Amino acid sequence: MIAAVFLEHTIPRVIVVFGLAAAVGFTMWWLARALRSEGAVRWVLVALRGAFLLGLGWCLLRPAWKDTVAQLIRPRVAILLDVSASMSLAAPGQPSRWDVVQQVLRQPWRDELAARTEVEVYPFDAELHGRVQDIGDLVPRGTTTQLQRSLESLRERYRGQPLAAVVVLSDGLDAREPGPVSGWDCPIFTVALEAPAVWEETPDVRVLNVETPRRVVVGWESELTAVVAGSGTGGRVFTVQLLRTNALLAEQPVQLPAEGGARPAKFKLSHPEVGSFTYTVWVPPLANETVTNDNAMAVAVQVVDTKNRLLYLEGPPRFESKFLTRVLQANPAVTPLIFLQGPQGRYFTVGQRGAMTTELTPDQLTQVKILILGDITAAALGEARAQAVVRFVTEGGSLVVLGGARAWDKGGLVDTALRELLPVRRPAGGRPTEGRFALRWTSEGRAHPAFAGAEQLPPVLTVFGGSALAPGAVVLVETEQGDPIIAAQRFGQGKVAVVLTDSLWRWRLEPGTERAYDKFWARMLEWLTPAAEELPAHRIELSADAEQYSFGQLASLQARLTTETPGVDVQCEIRAPGGRKILFPMTAQPFTAAGGATFQGYRLEFTAPESGLYTATARAQVEGATVESEPVSFYVRAHSPELAPRPANEALLRAISEATGGRYVTPSELAEALRALDLTATEEQRATYRSLWNTWPVLLGLLGLLTAEWFLRKLRNLP
């Protein structure tokens, strides 16, 4: 331990010392001269005043005590333990995978590691669970295996901590993520839980997952991605078919490795007409295939007509306006009119202007369904136009505040009437924080009807931080540090969204993400577009906790009223695959949004009686009117891949180890592989601080010196 006293004063030390010395000298001289006739009392008063000044100087220097302790930080080894149902399977005449795991964990290597490292065990199935000490109570009952998702969650938990290695005890089955892991700084060791070729190979193909935007605009092309897996195919080519409303739409050949694996099959979808359409991915059974009830999966896509007029009011041209203008002009769902501010504050237009001007009068705004405000100041917008925008949103219009350095700084849009409808509460001003900020969808963003199934977003380079969420608002996109980037809320009968960065346009320049910018704005505009009819005062939003379930798995549906209305009973109508409709009451249950606000929610837990595509709709009677949510679809698979008797996914486990510098080993080779690790402990300096001036003894001592001097002066009747 190293201890030291240091000073935290901000004023230069020479000024403090010089001022203190001058004050002490002058005080001593004045007291000694003014109280010359008082004898010994004079020197007592001089001592009291001098002691007070010295104590005051001590406080001005702000001394603190620092203890520095050197600690050895041992590296950590994480054991990822698969507790899904497939771990209970066993090949004929062989122990089950779970029995092999128990034998592996009883080997001496675990105690050897514990002597040099911190060994921590994490069970996982569909998600990564908390750390456990006793594995004797664990039972493999999970309905699915999400190995790569759990690895990513583990990496997030150990971010900034010394992780030496990861040991994965899993069969790798039902892994719906087709790509290999990447970005690991430590090796991952995977263990063979069964000997190769112990299962009798029978052909089996299955559809693991189907992803596509669930709501699109008419005329917009989208992409449907199906993850197809199989084993025992012998490397033969088979066909994946796409059906729309039971009619063959497209098909493509797929070939899997001879040892088995998974591949994505991509289809382009065009949406020439409005309506709700069911798309089914179907793999015709192979010869001698016995398990065929997992060869199909369906999704519902709602196509809406949003041929609406959009007005975009921007300040001086910038990169954001350049790329957004291109996106708006290419989007067939809207008819855009863009006003850009040129020299001397004059505006020039892009699009058919007609009788529209930048005055934004209430009459003009009735012709617009979506309004985008760019990087403009409060003075440029004006209070009259700001109030017109508030009325526009209240009556059912949609507003996007794109913002920028001018709009979010002092004298920006927050200094107008718009402050009352913004989903965030902004400080008085502030420049953006620059860097490279990774983004993630919040739970509300992923459950949002317009963004369900959306891809991972590229990073941004600026963040307007310091925003607090308004009551009733939600954050759709945030940085990994928790700063909101996209926030939205309903205001009156309309919708408002804000963008708290001015670098979304950089997505166009990120390699491999050129389409992310276009897709994001297409989905955002589709959600913001109001319906043609008058919007109701009350709305219900319904969401499911997953897009697909295995047969017998519990589905959780959640609904909430966008306006707080106590005493409302909400019911959920679920349409089964055969067309039969079942009505369920939903249980009132409050829930908390990302910003911390609590809302009255409703929940229904439902176990599907059969496989297929289900559609759920929430309804309620509010103030004498029937309020209905948009339909939410989810698919129930007839057969859980977890229970299909097939060999472990050796190819996936090997790929994970090779991509991270680890090894795929047998149980007997694991100890030797782990002994080769560099498990050197690192030294870390930890400091604790304790103030030596703003404490009660110091403050009471100063007050005591002043009190004693005052009392002595009064006692001697001195001035």
C-alpha cells in the first residue's frame, strides 16, 4: 500500500500561498497594534485569528489523502454449458451428451484452472443465463439452442475484463445464426460430446428461420431470407420453394455440406398490390426423410398503400439532406417536396411545389401527412410556424425532427413551441459528442411493428447527448452507452420522431451497409404515414415476444393503450391456421419502457394447440368506441429441432474454434489444450481517496476559532 497527501486546488498555488501569507501578516500587525494595551489578551486574539487563517488556507488548498493498493487480477475462464433438450439425446449404445458433460466437468482440469484463474459457469439455451455455482441442479430442458447469440451475450458481460478462454460444452444444434462468430480476443474451445459417425444417417432438411419486413408499402421491393439446415443429404442439391397464399412464387437450389450445416436462401419480394399475404418457405421432403413436419415455415406480410405527400424543410444543404433527398425521391410510398435554404436565406425546391410555400400555414399543412424539419434554428422557423406544426401533429400529422448542430444548440428548435411535443427533453444547448458509436435496437424498437426483423444498424459518428425521455415516449435506437439516437411518441392523434445524430448519412459510406440507410428511412416513413381515414383518439399496440415458437412453447403477447385509460378490459382474438378464432381476456400488468416510464400494459400467455401461422389482434372498448390493434403474426413449428435424433453439429463447433484461435477437442484432450494457455495474473492499481478539508472536524474547528475570538472580544468589550 502506498499512501500520500496531495492537493486538489484549482487556483495556482503561488497565489494561494502569497494571499494567505499577506492576510496572516497584515492581521498580526493590525491586531498587535490596535490591541497594544491589552497585554496577554492581545496575543491570545492574535493566535486565534492566525490559527483561523491557517485553517482557511488549508481548505483553499483542498488536501486529500490517497491510498494506492496493488492487486493481482487473475484471468477468467468461462464455461458455457448447453441446457437445451437436445443435450439429453443419446446415440444407440452411447451415453447421452449430458452424461458426457458431467464426466467432463468432473475431470481434474477444472480444479487446475481454479488454482490459477477464476472459473465461472454459465448455462444457456435460447439465451444466456446467470452464473451458477452448483451444476448438479441443472437439467437440459431448453426448447432451443442459440449458441452464437449466447456467445455474444457472454462477450458483453466480460467487456473490459481479462477473459483468458471460453469452454463450450454444447452439441451446437438448432443454431439459427448461419454466420460464424468473429471479433473475439480470446480462444474458444469446443468439446466433442460424442464420437463421429455413431448416428445412423438419415436425410433430414428443415427450415430454421424466416426473416422479412412484416409491413411494407405497395410498390416497394423487400427481401425474404430463410435459413435452411439439414444433415444426411450427402451433399446433394435440393430445392427451396417460396409460396404466396399457397401458390408457387419462386424456387432456388440449395446445397449443404455432406457433413451437414445451414445455409441462407434469399428471395426478392415485390408488392404490387395492397393486402395481407402469407409467404411460406417449403422444402419438399427428400427420399427416405422421416421427419417432415419441420420442412415449412410461414410469415405474414401486410402491404399498405401510403402514397402520401411529404414536406421536408431544411437549412443550408448538408450531407444529410443530400442523401435523404435521394432516398425520398426513390421511395414510391411518398410524394416528397423538399425546401433547401440557399444564399441570403432564400429557399429553392426539389419536387413539385405547386401552391406550397415555406410559410407552413395550417391550410398548407392539411395537404401534408409527414413533415421533416432539418437543421434549422428557432429564428428561421419562427414561433407562428412552430405553433402551426404543433397543431398539425395534434390533428393527426407525423413529424420527424432530423435536427443538427443548429437545431439542437441554443436558439434551436427546443426554444420554440415544438418543445411540448418532442419525445425527449433537451438541455439548453450543446455541441455533439464525436467518435464512433455502435448502435443497437432497444426492446421497444425490435417489438415495433415497422421495425420487426430489422437488421443490425451501422455506427454513427456524432451523438447529441444529455437528452431525457419524455413521459410516454420510447427509445427505438440507442448507443451501446445508452444514449438515445431515435426516439418516438404519439402526440395527440399524430406521431413524432427525433434523430439525435447528424451522421446517419455515413451509413451510405460504410462498406456492406449501403442499403441500411434506405431501408431505415423506408420503414420509418411507413410507420409515420397516417391512415387515410381519421385517426382514433385511442390506440392499442400489440407485440409478441418472438416471431416463431416450437410446438408446446409458451407464447407471450403484450398490449398497451397509447393513452392512459383506467378500468379498460382488453381482449385478444387469435386466429388459428385453420381459420378458427379464439377470444382470450388479457391480464392487466404494468411494464416499464427504456426511459424508465411505467405504462399500463396487458399480457396474454398462450400455448398453441396446433402448428402453423397464427394472427393475433387486441381489442377494447374505450369511451364507447371499439379500439383495435394492428394484427401481429407468429409461427408455431410442428416439431422442435431440439428433439430430432441427429448428430451434434460438429461443423459449427469447429468453425467457432477455428475463427477464435481455439481448438475442437475430445474430452480427453481438453486438459492438455487448457494447460497451454497463458494464465498470467495482471497487476492493477486501485486508489481510494479521502478528503482532508471538507470534513466536520475541520469545519467545526474553524467555527470554534471564530466563536472563541468573538467571545473573548465581547468579554473584554473590544471592538
